[in-house]
Amino acid sequence: MARLTTMLYVKDLARMASFYEGLFGVPPTVARPDDGWVEFDVGSSSFALHAVPPHLAELIEISVPPEIREDTPYKVVVEVTDVAGALVRLHADGAIVIERPWGGTDLVDPEGNVVGLIAG
């Protein structure tokens, strides 16, 4: 069976790598920040962050707090063993938490991407 890697283009690689390290609870398995690449082994797949080239990154503005981007055609959903514990830890690190009316829980990463959390 093929291995799946999900990749997300980011403006601030260091900040996003720190956020996702906190979310996944593991350090990156590949960290090549000079090459603009950080990758996490997340079980049967991997999750990678790829820095936008500097000449394009300077054109991208990320507000603080970030504008929530819910109109994108993708959503990363992460299965964690302890949703409540992950929420406490990530909220303390500044993550925006969105409680959904249907009972779901989403986070917003530092660049505004919506990330779903589910219990596993």
C-alpha cells in the first residue's frame, strides 16, 4: 500500500512547525528548515510543511490573530487520544479553539487554517 503525505504550504515555517509539533505531540522526523521542509510521521501517513518561497511570502499578510480560512477546499483532521488535554495544551499556546454546534472541535493554526480534532 502506498504511503500518504499531506503537505501544507506555509509562510512562517518555524512558527507552523512549532504549532504542529504541539498538536501531534512528537517532534518532526525530517527538519530541513534551510530547504523549507519539515515533516512529521503521524502513523500510517506523514504531514509536511513546505515554506512558500521568500519572494512570494513577502506578499502574504497573516494577521494576529489570523483570519480564519474556512472557505478552503481542504481541512486537516487529526485524531488524538485526549481531545480535552490537547485543547488545554494548544489553547495555552495561543491556538484559537472553535466549538462547533454539532459537537465537533476545530482549531485554527497560526496562519488561519482550520484543523479538526477527533478522539481516537
